[in-house]
Amino acid sequence: MSFLHPSARAWAEDHSLSSEVRLAQLEVMAYQRHPEIFQHFGGDGAAIAHRLRASGKKSPLRGILAVVLWAIILGAFIAPITGLAVLMGDRFEFFRIEAQRAMPIAGVMFIIAAVAQAVLLVIWLARGARFSWPEFSVHLVAATMAVLALGTMPGIAELDGYESWQQWQGPVFVALGVAVVAAFIMLARFRVRVAEGDGEAAPESGLGAGDIRARIAALPWDERQAIIDDRQAALAVLHQRGLIDADTLERALSRDPGTLYLIDAERRR
């Protein structure tokens, strides 16, 4: 990750008129060369520092693993839908596949779905087992498709006079079982949820204002002054553009360096 603006003033000049102003982000821009300081600027500072560290750790291997993970997710999500579509396509008269061919294809799709869901569950457990609706929905969709497939198979087999259809119920039952087990395990962790919002939140450091001031004071005087000038100029730009009112501007200008995030908290009350 790299910052898109070289200074807090540039950030203020480019800030959208329709977006909420978060003063913590302004101060992060002013101290962008010092993540060891801005990571303590409330939730916004912690989240930006977290993304900065995460982007620095990226490697080609991590990229490959991300692609593999997405392939598994797509397999777990699309395979059961495809299996049901193969069985029911003729009911919608878009295409017709006889039961003798449709059942084996559907069986293979549900085997793929079962394996992909099992792998996803293992990955989810290894990553901390934190409940999230998108991951839970994958298993919910797979379970729904499996139930519909089990209800459809007898009618399709009878329509085409296919007598050996029962053997293809096995893969569907397996996929249904894996989906139900995974869904219940995830529901058991419902209270341990992924943070809502942009998905990249990080816990606040809890460092006190006095400690933050001490870290800022350790910077060279000329650099401290340049950062303060940039911070004050950015606040003035926000006021000139109508993004903050005069009262907010006055409060922000009077606050110690590194404490603008406290104004964000006060404005949300």
C-alpha cells in the first residue's frame, strides 16, 4: 500500500464533497511517514497502519494462494448450482439432458461441491474461525441446491425411465451433509464476527494522548513543525470547501497534534 496524496493539504483539496470527513484520516496523511505514530490515531489510524503492514508482506506465493482460494470458493458456490441446473434445465425448456447423462454430471458437480466446502471449512478454521456472512452464504447456497436436487431426482428419473438414479443421490447427500455441518459450525461462532465496514478494521492501540505526544515530540523540530503546518493548512482547506464548519475548525486547530481522532468520536455522539 502507498498513500495517494503526498500531504494532508493535498488530501483535503481532493476530498469528495459528498463524502464524510474523518479528521483522523487527515492527521494520518500529515504523519504518513511515521506509521509507528499514526497507528495510534484511533480506529482509522490503526486500520490504515494494518493495511500498510499487510501490503508490505505480500509476495508472489501469497498471490498464488489467493487465486487458489478464490477457485475453491467458486467451486463450492458454482458447482452445486450447476448440478441442479443440469437436472432441471429441461423443466425450463432451455435445454434437455436425459436423466442417464444428467444424473452422473450432477453427481460429479456435487462431489466437487462437497470437497470444496470441506476445504473451505478447514481454511476458515485455520484463519481464526470468525463468522462472516459471505462465507456462511456459500454453505447455505450449497445446502439449498442439494435439497432441491434430491427433490428433483425422482421426477427426472421417472420422466426418462432411468432406473439406476438412486446411486447418484449419494454425492448429493454428502454435499448436503458437509454444507449443513459447516453452516452449524459457523453459526456456533456467530458472536465472533468479522468487523463490519470496509473489512480492514484493526483494533485500536489504546495508547494514551500523553504517550502519543511523547512520540511526536521525539521527532526533529523542523519535521514536527512541517507536519503541524500541513495539518493546519489541510483543516483550513476543508473549511474553505465547506466540508467542516467553523466550530469544528476551531476545535481542531486548538487540539494537540495526534488527537484529531477524538473529534471524530465526539461528532458521532
